[in-house]
Amino acid sequence: MRLLSAPLLSVWLALGAILPAIAAKPVVHAVLFFSPTCPHCHRVMTEVLPPLQDEYGDQLQIAEINVAEPKGQELYNAAVDRYRIPPRRRGVPTLIVGDQVLVGDWEIPNHFPKLIAEGLSAGGIGWPDIPGFEPPAEPTTGAAATHVSIRERLAQDPGGNAMAIVVLVGMIFYVIWVGARAWQEVRRGGHLALGSPQADWLVPILAVAGLIVAAYLSYIELTRVTAVCGPIGDCNTVQESPYARLFGVLPVGLLGMAGYIAILIAWAVGRWGEGAVAAQGRLALFAFTAFGTLFSIYLTFLEPFVIGATCAWCVSSAIIMTVLLGLSWQQGVAAWAVLRRSAASKARS
């Protein structure tokens, strides 16, 4: 028994040292910097990471840090300094795993799975060395992290969102006023002068200005380059949101360009056309500017209350469109009355 006890004791001790090592599975740790208003972040968090989390379970630990919060922005800046992230690669989503930095919704899905496999084969990857970062007790990954309240959205771009709200309220009240005045004129028969309206040449000037703004926004939306923003607002967040494309396909900037071109054509027809043709041009101008203003109200509402950021270029276009409505509504009502009387005269004859 004594001869057997020594070998058994050695085997037992060896198993005691090996089994815990076998039981302790390797783990890959990563840190994801995101913004709740970033559509690319949303895609990564709802479409890319959940399948990986299901596949690897507790062997994949991801800490999510919201850069819209002061502490999150501070940690992101620390990560930029620590990993020497160049300016052209700064933005969210940013995923840091080991000493690798992945940026965007292309790099993360294309490179992260390979890094996970390599990390697990090598015995795991520890938390990134980010100054000030404290690993969470329960890292989370999923769409729930992207939910924010309206108050939080407004706080993400306080100056720009305040500007958008002021413009939005002004546009709504002005549209109501124009609608009431137009209805009064219609009931009175629309007896307004159809000749050259006061400051008629402001229409093409403003339309060209709006066309330039819309063309620039289209360029940003199509090329995905960084927008030049002023001191107020966050143009790039707005242009990266799903609402920058109508039905997820047509860039809103292109729609704006088409609208301003239609306004210029309608103005030219109303200016230089004769008789019923001129009246139709002025009525079309009123219709285009009315639709453009209502659509601008919708887009301006989305910025502070849904996206959480405001684009100064977009607000500028909304203001231009509203002013165009103010310059065209009287002529539009007068043109409607002329066409109506012309139709009645033809019917009697």
C-alpha cells in the first residue's frame, strides 16, 4: 500500500493542478465605443455582435461604452491617445480587442471573428489597456444599450437641438398662419394681383441657395465624407442616420435638389408665361414650396427628437423653403382664382 500510495498521490496532485486549468476556459475581452444615434453602431450591436455572443457564450466579453456620455467620451479620448488612433480613423463604432483597433461597420464584422478565434487559441485576450477603464462586472451586448430617452437625445447636441426646436416651432406657426390667410383669400375669391409680386427676384436667388445646400448634402450622403459643420450642430451624425435616405434608398439631399429645381422651373413659367400658363406656374410654385416646407418640418422634428443631433445645413434649407413659401402663397392663391374663373367661363360658353 505504501508503494502504491506515492504514485497515486503524485497523480492526484498533478490532476489537481491540471483540472482547474482545463476548467478555466480562455476568454476574449473587448471594448466597444458606440453612440446611441449612430446607425453603424446600431447595426454592429444588433446584427454583428449578437451571433458571435451566441456562438462563444461567456468566452466573449464585450464592454460597451457610450461616447454620448461625458465619462464615455473621456474614455474614448484616452483610448485614442493610448492606441494612437489617427484622425481619419476616429469615430464610432470603435472596437478595441487586445492591441487591435477596429473602426466602422465593415472592419468589425470582417475582422473581429478572426481575432476571437485566434485569441481563444492563444489562451484568451485580456481587457484593453485604456487609462481610466474599469472592467464591468456584467458586460452587455445588444440593442437595449442603444435605447435613450428624449431628454438624453436632446442633451447629445444641446446647442444644435435648441436651434432646431426654435426653427421648428417658428415653421409650424408660420405654416398655420399662411394656411389660415390662404383659406380666407380663397373664400373671398382670391382677388389678389397676379402681376410681379414684391421681391419676386428673391425666389430664384433663394432657390439657387437652397439648391447649393442640397447639392452639398447629397455629396456628403453619397460619398460619406466628413461634413464641414459650423460651431453649432452635429451634421455628420445626422447624415449617418437612417433618416438621411428616404425609404432607405433615396438620399434626402437629392430629393431637395429636385425640389429646388422644380421651384425654379415653376417660377420661370409663372414669370415669363402668359395667361393660364403663367397662372399654372405660380400655382405650382405655391404647391412645391408648401410641400417642401411641410417635409422640412418633418425632417427638422426628427433631428432633435429622434436622431438626437441637428444639421445646420438642413436647418438652413428648412428656413429657405419656409421663406419661399412666404414669397409664393399670395401669388398661388391669386393664380388659383384666375384658373378657377377661366374654367367657369369656359363651362358657361
